Amino acid sequence: AHGGGCSPNYDDPELIDAMVGLIEAMGDRYDGDPRVGFVQIGFLGFWGEWHTWPHSEWFPTHETQSTILNTFLESFETTHLQLRAPYAGSVGMRIGYHDDSFAYSTLGDIPWYFLPGLVSAGASERWQEVPIGGELRPELQSSVFSDGYVISEESQDMSECIEQTHATYLLNYHAFNGDGHGYLGADRERAEQAAIQMGYQFELGDASVTLGALEDNTVELAFDLVVTQTGVAPFYYPLELELRTGVDHVWRAMGTELNTLLPDESTTIRVDFGRVPVAAINGPIEIELSSSMLVPGQQITLATTTSISPPTGHTSLQWQVGCTVGDETHGLGSTHLFGEDDCACMCDVDGLFRNAGGDVCGLTTTE
């Protein structure tokens, strides 16, 4: 009914053994491979989309479906999995979902549409733990970002579909190969904005530095950073925060705080470097996000930039820590001579010059 071909007997033991063997071999080779973001569970049904409509009698039994799902779960313990719809008890499994007719049959009141199907199966909140993705409907790919795109039941609002499904990614052949050049002009700008809207977005809401115990040109250094998730979905793989000082001191915030952060949630991260050379606070502090699932050359940047952040790259911060005498500014740890006896005093962490005994020297102001 769809261009010819045959539908196999999915419950045949030999076919099941062949599928199980292939899935296990795929897992052995590709589980945790950073080149693979997500694995869509196919194998069953027309186009691997887990249906044989309108020949429902050709679809495999629940037992066969469960065998395929469980084999995928056992074979892919790191790489995230996705299923076309919430079949075979998958709602309680570590399996997300992919909508292969995105913006065509995503939203609405029709039961088999993607989001209504998730809602009726109790899977509408699964995006909080497992990824949602899919493919922008091929018939819409060339027009969905154009001025002439008309919103209707089968040509839905792209931004609303992303917002409501919490989509992390979408396949879109036209954007890269469809007509040799993809999107141009305003169409490209809208496509890029849609891409940015999907998935995670981390912003730096606040940052403060704590300095203490200046001694032998070293200082105790700590930062408090407030990170807010402003995207539509989590980052589903391990994610850590990295800080790098001007003298190459690197601190990594390991753990699961950031990749479990849901949209509109914030967390405060304490970064304690301990005792470091004074030079560590005198230059830019770079903040970046890092994951074991990045391939060489990839980077995850915060959505926050500052006046000293490079045009492309990681967020940079800098604190001007020092003491001012008259019109002169002296850096932290530097010395200045005071009084008739030329008493040597050092610029301390509170912006005041102090002598060896800890007494304040001269008239100084904090910068």
C-alpha cells in the first residue's frame, strides 16, 4: 500500500534472533560513542516506525516488542534511546520518543498525533528524564521558515511545537542538502532561531569572588556562580562546569547538578580553588561547560557574554582587585612605601594596604 515491498512475520524466531544479535552488536560497538547523540529504535513496522497501518494484524506481539526494547536497554546503557510512540510499556523505561512528522501531526486533538499520544499514555512529562526529538516533516521542510508558511492543522507553528514537546533535536534534510544550498536570508535566520530554541540553554545569573588570607604572594580563592537553565529541555548526558584562571588553574564541578537542571531552575555552584598565586585573580576567568559526550572540536558555551568575552568561545569574567592611593592603583599583593620611614606595606584583599603587623597603612580606598 506504500510503494510495494513485503512485511515480514516479526514473530518468527529466526527473525527475532537476527534482530537481537544485530542490536547487541550495535551496542557493543557504539554505546557511549560521542559521535552518536541518540539511537532511534526501529526494526519493527513500516519504516521502522512501530506500526503496520492499515494492516494492524501484521504487527508483532507484545512479547516480541518487549524483547526488542529490553535488548536495546541492555545493549545501550549510556547512549540515549528513542521510540516512535509510547508502545510496549516503554513509559517506565529509560527511553525517549521521536516525532517523525514534526509540525505536521505534533499538536492537536487527534489521538494518534504525537503529543496527544504521549499525554494519553502518561508520557507527556518524560522529557524531564529522557530526550524528545524526531524529524521535521519532509513536506514542510522547504516552507516552514518562509514568509508564505500558513499555520493550519497539518502545518503547525514550529516554535509552539518545540515549546510543548520540549524537543532537543530534529532531523532536517532540506537545511543541509535539500536543494544544494539549504535556507537563505530570513528563512535561514528563522531556522537558526528554531535550532537555538530546542534543547538546553544555560545562563550565568550571578557571579561573586571571595578572597582571603593573603600570604607569600598567594591567596585563598573561591567563586560562587548562579547558573540558570532557560532552555526547553535538560542536557541529558553528564555535564560539568569548568573554570580556568589566568595562570591555568582549572577547576571542574563534577556531578549531575547541571544535567538534571530543568527549565527555569537555578543552582548555585561553589568553586573553591584553595590557595593559589595572586596572579590567578589578576586576569580573566573563563567559564565553560564540558561533557564526556563531546567530540574533538565541539564546545558547549553559556548563553551569557560579557564585555571581555571573545566573539566566539567561553564566557569570561574579571574582577579588578587592588588598592588605590591618590590617582594610582596597585594590584593585589603589590607593595607601596608609606610615611617618612618608607614603611613597606602590601595591598590586601580588602583593598587596604597593611604592614607586616596587619595594621592599615596611610589613607587608601577600596577599588
